[in-house]
Amino acid sequence: MNLQKSTSIGLLLATCFLLSSAVMAETSASRGTIILRDKDSNRCTLKAPEPGQTAVYDLEKSGEGKCGYDTARTIAFSEMPSATKIFIHDHADCREDTSRDGFYIELKTTKKNTETTIIEVDFLTTFQPGLIIEPGLQLTRTWKKHGSSAADNTACVKIITSAQPPSP
């Protein structure tokens, strides 16, 4: 009887260990996404890069779904890693140049697996730098030319993820 109990407990512990390993692997594989929506709620999905990497999305050429220049009206974040920087620009090269830019927005996630509601892109330009827009999402910088709008004018999104800390 003791042999059966020991075997059962051993199998139970092994199963728990395997399941927890699978959950950890799935969690670490989740890199996060940004979802842009146009005026008709068509979606364009941009995946965050691996930790410590940069991804630049020229919306005319990249992204999943219905992406394109000057169509993004709203933005939402799903499972974005902490300390990720997001740059939103109205030019395809994602470079800041106030002589030609209509706007740029720089955001940073401040918590693990940041999730937000759907946010109007133009609404982001109304915040002062340093303010928390929603839990886990902070505006770090923004600029908008007088009279311009960020709605339906996004051409590029750059995502920079922070490096993973070393294992203990």
C-alpha cells in the first residue's frame, strides 16, 4: 500500500511540474501585440519583438491584417511586456523631424503584460509627458503640429522591448 501511495504522489508531483513548465514556456513565448483599428474597425496587428530587440513597422508594407498608411484611428495593447517603448509616427521611416512631422507619440509600458482598452490615437496627444494614460501605459513624449491630427495619419510604429534580466 505504501508503494502505491509513493508512486501516486510521485506521478502527481511530476504532472504538476510538467504542467507548470508548460505554462511558464507559454507565458514567456507571449511577446505582446499592438492592435490598430481604422474608422471601420478593421484591425492591423503588430507583434512585439523578442526581448532586447526592435521592430519597425512601415504600415504600408508590414503588420498582419488590414494595415496601411493614414488609416489608424485607435490603438490597443495586449500582453505587452514591461519597459517596452512604443513610437508612433506619421512618416514611414519613424524618424523624428518636427520640420516635416505632423505628430509623433512615444509611450512606455510600466507593468508586465500590459493590457489597455481601445484608445483614440489623437487622444494620446492631449496628455502631458510622464502621465499614466491607463494602468501600465505611460506617455513619455509627444509632439503635434498646430492644426494637425494624429487620427488617420499613422504611417509607422516602432517597438523596442527591454532585454530580459539574467536568470538567478
